[in-house]
Amino acid sequence: MSDHSHTNEGHEHGEHAGLSKGKIWQVFGILLLITVIEFIIALVLIPKGVMTQHIGNYIYIILTLLKAFYIVAYFMHLKYEKLGLQLCLTVSFIFIGYFIVLMLIEGGWLNLHMFSH
């Protein structure tokens, strides 16, 4: 018979020790707060003219990236991975975002100039 003892093999440095129930609730609270701020902007500030739609879009993008960071860092456990993997994934996603923006700009430029003649 095999011994099914539970060891910390592969987790020598307590890499998941920071993800307690309290930390999960703290991250949930932060995500909830960001979502509430987004709703206030969408339902109160923009319709009443306190903030323009253009500025609101930039704030939405920043808040969405912040929420994505918390989700990936804590719930997908990237915060507890080695620095090399963190950098590899971060740089990859930055380039993907950069290329998407370039394609959108270029696509808009092509549509603007091709069909305006």
C-alpha cells in the first residue's frame, strides 16, 4: 500500500501562505469597491455631466486593468509564482495589448482613407 501522507512538496517557501480567507475577502472588497466606482461613474457622473464620456472611458480602462491585476494576482495565484514567470506573462500581455491598439488604429486609418474618396 502506498502512503498518502500530505507533504509540502513543491511548496517549500510557503508560497500560498498569504492567501487566507481574510486575504480573499480583502481582495473581494477591493474588487467590489472598484465595481461600485465604475457604476457611479456610468450611472451618475457621466449622465449628470460631471464627467465627459471620453474621460470616463479612460477611467474605465484603468479600473478594469486594476481589477484584472487583482484577479490574476490573487485568484489565479500569479502573485505567488516566481519573478521570471511573472515578467514573462506581463511582458507578453503588454505586447498583445500594444498590437491590438496598433491594429485598431491602423484599421481605423484604413477605413477613414479608403472610403472617403
